[in-house]
Amino acid sequence: MTENSKIRLDEDDDLYDDDEDTQKDKYLTFRLAGEDYGIDIAFVTEIIGIQKITEVPDMPEFIRGVINLRGKVIPVMDVRLRFKLAPRDYDERTCIVVVDIEDNAVGLVVDEVSEVADIPESQVESPPQSGRGKSSRYLKGMGKIDEEVKILLNVDKLLYEEEMEAILEATNN
Amino acid sequence: MIEKIDAGQLEIIMEFITEARELIDEVEPDILILEDKTGDDPDQELSRETVDDLNAIFRLFHSMKGGAGFLGFNNVVESTHTAENLLDKLRTGTINLTSNHVDLLCKSCDFTKEALDYIEENYNDEGMAEASRELVRLFTEDVSPGNSATKGQKSSQPKEINEEPSVAKVDPSPEINLDMDMADLVNPEIRQKFLEESDDLLQEVESDLLKLSENQQDSESIEKLFRNFHSFKGNCGFLGFSDLEKLGHMAETLLDALKTGASKEGERIADLLLELIDVFKNSLEDIVKGNNGKIEGLELYLEVMNNLLPRNLQIEIKGSSSRIGDILVRQGAVKEEDVQDALEAQQKPLGEILVEKGKVSADKLDKALKVQEKLREPTQKSPIERRSVKRQDIRVDIDKLDNLITLIGEMVIAENMVIHNPDLQHLDVELESFNKAGQHMSKIVRELQEMAMTIRMVPISGLFRRMIRLVHDLSRKSGKKVELKLDGENTEVDKTVIEKISDPLVHLIRNSMDHGLEPNEQRKDIGKPEIGTISLTASHEEGDVLITIVDDGRGLDRKKLIAKGIEKGIVKGDGSQLSDKEAMQLIFQPGFSTAEKVTDISGRGVGMDVVRQNLESIKGRIDIHSEPGQGTTITLRIPLTLAIIDGMLIRTGHAHYILPILSIRESFQPSMEAITVTPDGQEMVKVREDLLPVVRLHGMHNIVPDYEDLSKGILIVLEGRIGSNICLFVDELMGQQQTVIKGLSEYINHTGEVSGVSGCTILGNGEVCLILDVNSIEESVAKE
């Protein structure tokens, strides 16, 4: 919560502009279990350091609980757990990326935030269709920057696709 | 009729609707009071009180009529007018008060309510013509001499009320014949209302005048000004402030001239009126002080205004003209003919000619000129302090208020974060001055919070008054005579709370009337007072509002309740295991009704379920106490506000929770002997005579606690709405604190249902802390 523990993307920041176009093709990239991921910068409102999370009962495992963001109570999702990756203890590099979808703020816990990258549409390939895991449903595409590949996430699906998963699990069992 | 509605018009209509609704709420109880007077000896003079009541009702109908007439809602005008006529006859004693009249007046209230609903949607009242005609017919039938008990002398033939729905037939100024008692009618409340309204009007007028002086062709402003002055004049006339009325009338005349195009002096008129605003204000100020708003130099002002009128419209005002010639004549300095001569020859200022002609001496002219100066600048000679009339209330959008309260809630949290900041604890310094400042701030924040809360508070009297009507109607329907006693009407309650308890109150009172109270004859037979009593009381108790409904009827029959419960399959076994309290709670089950037959008042078993749900939504509680044959007492206990509760901070392991203080009965450390474990592993603890199930909080939320051993931690006895208590096992009680309730965020609610938690709050250290929901914990225990 202290000012220096977070990077705010506000008017003062070059990266942020009211103009939609300047946000186009810009992705906030972060690392998760050794891979690079990216999410559309338009959804991101701020990035804060990890802080004490209050657990909420009866929630899926990946919802770690709620935090206090300047007087607002927002839920926090651990993206590792969302993708059924092995959990990892939070450290000083762990960040909470606050995204805002339709006025709902949700915090995403990621291993570490890397940079804001420019990935033009031409460099984005559609996600592999066969996909081994169910997680591929959250993917928007694969972004290429030179030799590197960033996995671009569909934030909307990431947050709201759990009903489908529950149904799938139920049928598998 | 209004052809097209502009925003301003709409606003006026909406204002009218709100006001009229308030008026009706006010007038209804008064009408019902009359009911008691109907039995009075017809030959006796009306008592002073009755006349007062009648006057009060008359006034309200009259104001309503005025408003409706102004907006062209003719059907409303007509119905209120007929009601007014009836009232007028009643109070002059032309006809005697009967309960039929009371009914008629109630009907006209109902009609007006309907009409208002209609107007709210359609902005006119054309659709109400039929109903209005019907109502007028009812009134006419009653008021016509053959039908009513006319008092000995057939003094004045009742005025013919025409059935035709035309306004023309409606006497537009019934005040005329009422003049004599108008003065009595002006009570401080009306005065206050008038002053507030006038203040508003003048402000509007001022801004419109400014517009007008900039743009003389602004016909919209002229229209509005005209209307405003017209209402203002009307009000003044009604209340008997004749000076203000005259001035207002003159202003109206000027504006009328502008409106019709007879005068092109828009700018000058606007400027003059702007200056006169101060005169109006001073006069109002005078009224505030309790005087009658006399305007000094009224004649002069009138004259100046008159002079601005086109010549053909000018009104002859005796002995006051600001024209220099007239003044000179009046002062006896010149003869009128000389002035006429001079006027004819006028090239230079009239005064100079007269001097030249030797008709007047130079100093006399000087004197006259000074008088003229004074006359022409009337406003500069009103040095009385420029204080505007003090407003008593403003209407505020409730959203704004809610935002304010949320903000203050955040401030409470922020303040906690500052004062208990962990950084401070690392400092090795004595923080004396800081702590002092901190305490000071806490105090102010607390006060601010309380203040903000009171803004949302409204007295419960409005709601209670509606119950008077309800009891009246029900008593008519069921033929039971009932006395309704109200107490504590001035108790203030959060507005949302009032909205939420309105329905429950209706249901509870219906139940009391229908099931609770016995018919009058039966009451007499069993030795109870013939007329049943229902009393409705509101009071404050430790941050809660208590509303009790007491009747002296049959009371609830435990046997009947249990029998019904068994029949419905809600109660298992023979029901003897239920405590009285639990048995009473049965009536809150949906579909539960012990009434043998469904009447049109109640008996379907929906009511109490509604009561329970509504109370739950405002975190209230309901207690029933009943003695068979003696009556029933129902107590609603509601937190004063919904945004903040008194909470108890508890801890188990590393987790903190808030428990609403309202649901905590007691807490204790149990001895080993008091604890029993049933074969299926349920722990029970003996509290005095009761055996209560133990719920381990750490077990519910998978927390590692400090203590597993029940005798080491603390047991808290909780009481939810089911009435069966449970014991919650926690590690530690950390103390009581004001808790600002926050939702758990939409995303969480979307993802799944959180059991046992009703919301969350933010603690002083910035941590989010869950608020436990005692009811749902209890339910989950009951299910197991």
C-alpha cells in the first residue's frame, strides 16, 4: 500500500493515454513459472506489491481472498493456481496486477512483472487449438517479439470462465 | 392544458406532486380524527378543536387545489374544490359532520393520490376525469340539502356543485368569503413554508431578471417571471401580507405589459424589479421577525413602477407621482395649470422652465428635485441589513448523501490507519503530542460520522401516520372498533430503514387487527374493554431503534401453532421440545397461517414471511412475546444505520473476524465438565439449563487455531433469528469497534456463495476482515 511499492499507470505516465489507439497492441508482460505472458494494457489499472490477503471461505482455490486497495475491497486471483500450475511462495518480486473489467476490479497475482511490450497484430498468432490443458481457453494468442514468444491472455475469459470449467470437471468425474 | 412539457415545467410538476403527496400524508390523520367527532350532539356548537381541525384540513386541500390549478390539472382542482366546499360547510356549521363525510374526504384523498400517480406518468390529469366526476357526484349527493342533516336554520343554500368537469364553474377564488378567518389560519408552519418558498422564488426571479435585462426579447424569462410573481402575490394575499401583495401585483402588471407587448421597456423594467428585489427581501425579513411585512414607502415604489407602464395602462395613484410637476403641485409650490403650460412648452427640464417663468423659486425646485431623486432611486434608501431569509431545508439527491457517508466511512478507516500506523511503533520516542492530535482527530471524525448519519434520519411519524389510515380502513372492513395509540413518533430512523419497515408494519398491524383482536361483542363477553387497543411505539435503545406493536387480543396459541407446524411438516415429533420462543418463531415460516379462513385482510401466511425478509435485509431482529388471552407484543429491533454496525473483533489463529454485537448474548470460558460430545462427534456445552451446540470457527474456515481445547479458548453464545442459540469457539475476543460494512466485491459474489459471511470491513491496520453472519452459521448447524 505504500506509494513506492506500486507503479501507477496514470496520466503522468507516457504509456497511458486516453487515446485508444496508443494503447493498441500494447501488452503488460509478466513471468509465471518460467514463461512470459502478456495482457492487454487497457485492462490494467495499476500494479501493487504483494500484501496481506484475507481468505474468503467457499471460494475456488485460485481466488486467494480479498485485499484492501485504498479502502476498496477487491478479490485476488492467483494466476498460477488458475492454470493449475504448482503454487509458489510469494516473495518480494511477486506482484498484484489490478485489472478492471466493467468496473469490477480484480487483482491478479503473478511471479513478476516484466515490461510493457508493443506487439503488433501481425506478430500475434492464434493460440494452438489442440491444447493439452484446459488453460488454452484463456489464451488470446501467441505474441512474437523477435525470438521471444509471449503468451497473450484473454482477461475476460481468465476471470469469468470458471462455470465452464466446473461443468467440464463434473462431466469428467 | 399543457401542450408540451419543457424541463422547467416538468420540474414544477414534480415539485407539485411531491408537495401534494406530503400534504395528503399530513391531512389524512386529521380527517380520521374527525371521525371521533361525528357522534357529537348535532345541535351543539362545534368545539374549538374541531373547527381547528377542519380549518387545517381545509387549508391543505386549498393549497393542493391552488397548485393543481396553477398547473392546469383541472380534475384535481375540481375534486379538491368539492372537498373544500364540504369542509367549508362543516366548519360554518351549515351541515353536521357525519362519518359519511369522513369517508368522502378519505375518498378524495385516495383520488388525489391516484391522480398524482397518473400525473407523474402522463404530466396531465386527463385520464382522471371519470374518477373525478364520480367523486364530485358523491360529494354533491351528500352535500345537497335533502341528504344531509341541515342544522335548524337553513342558513345558506349549499352552493351548487356542477357535475360538468369544467374549471369555469369552479369558483376560482374561494378565499374571498373566507377572508375573516384567514388571519387565524396562518400558523407558524405555514408562515415558515411561505418564507422558504418566497426565498426560492426571489432567487429564481433574480436570475431571470438578469437574463431579461440582457435580452429584452427573452419571452421565456418573462413568462417565468410572470408566473413566479403571480404565485408570490397569491401566497402573500393568502397569508394577508397586503403590502407585499400590492408590490407583487404591480410587478405582475409590469410583466404582463411586457408579455403582451404593450410595453417595450424590458430592460428598464428588469432593472427596476432587480432593485426592488431587496425591498421584497426586507419585507420578508420583517415577516421573519413576526411582523406583517410592511413596506415603507410602498406608495413610492408603486408609483415608480406605475410610471414604467405604458400610459394607457397606468393606474391613477392618489397623491404620489414622481413627476416633478406633480410633486411641485403637491407641495403647493406651483399651480397645476402652470405645470400644464410648462409641459406644453417643454423643451428643457420642466423645473428650469418653471423657475424661468418665475412660477417657482430656485430653492423650492432644488428641494423638489431632491425628493424626485429619492423617489427615482427607491432601493438605495433601504439600508436595512441585507440578510436573506434563512432557509430551513434543502432537498438533496440521496445518492450524494450516500457517497458522502461512504467517504466518511473511508475516512474512519484511514484515520485508524494513520493513528495505529505500524511505522509509529518502531519509533522509540514518546509520541505525546502526536497522540493528543490523534485523539483530537478521532473525536472530530466520530462527530462527523454521527452528523452524516443524522442527515439520513427522518422522523418515523410519517410512517406511523399512514398506519392511522390503515387501522381506520381495516376497522371499517372488519367491523371491529379499534383504538390505535402512537408513541415516540419523533424517533428518527434512517430513511432506508423506514422504507423497509413500512410493509412489515402493515402486515403486523393487519395481523393484530384480524387475528389478534376479538370482535367487540366477544371482548365484552370475556370481560375485556369493548374497544381493542393496538399501540405502536418507537424508541431508541443503544444504537438500535425499537418498534413495538402491542395488541390486547387473543395472543398466540402455542398449541395451535405447534399443531399447524406438525401438519405442515415443519415441526418434528409432538413439538413439546420447542421452547415458547421457537414456537412463536413458527409464524415466520412461509405459508404458515393458523387462521381458519382466508379473509381479504389476511390469512394466507405470506405476511410474516415478508416481515422476516424485510427485517433481515436491514439486519434487524424481531421478537414476539405473547400471553394467550392477554395479547401479543412484537418488537422490531433495527440498527440505526445500515452502513455501520457495532462489531466485536474476534481472533482465531491468524484470522480476525467481526461479529455483530447485536447477536452476541454472552461469552465465557467453559469448564471441562460442561462439555459433552454426542456419539456423532457434535460437541455440546451446557449453559445454565440449555445445551448448546459448539461451532468451531477455525473448523469452518480451515484455520490453525491457538487452542484446540475448548476450555482454553472462549465460547461466544450467539443468537440468530431462528431463536436457537449456538456457541462459537474462538481463540480470543479483541474488543468492540465501530465497523464500516463493505460488500465482498461483485466478483466474489459472482464466483460463488460465501457461507457464514455477510460482508467485510477494513481494520485499522488496513487488513480486510470478514463479518460473520450469525443467521447462516446457525442455519448450517441446524441442517447438520
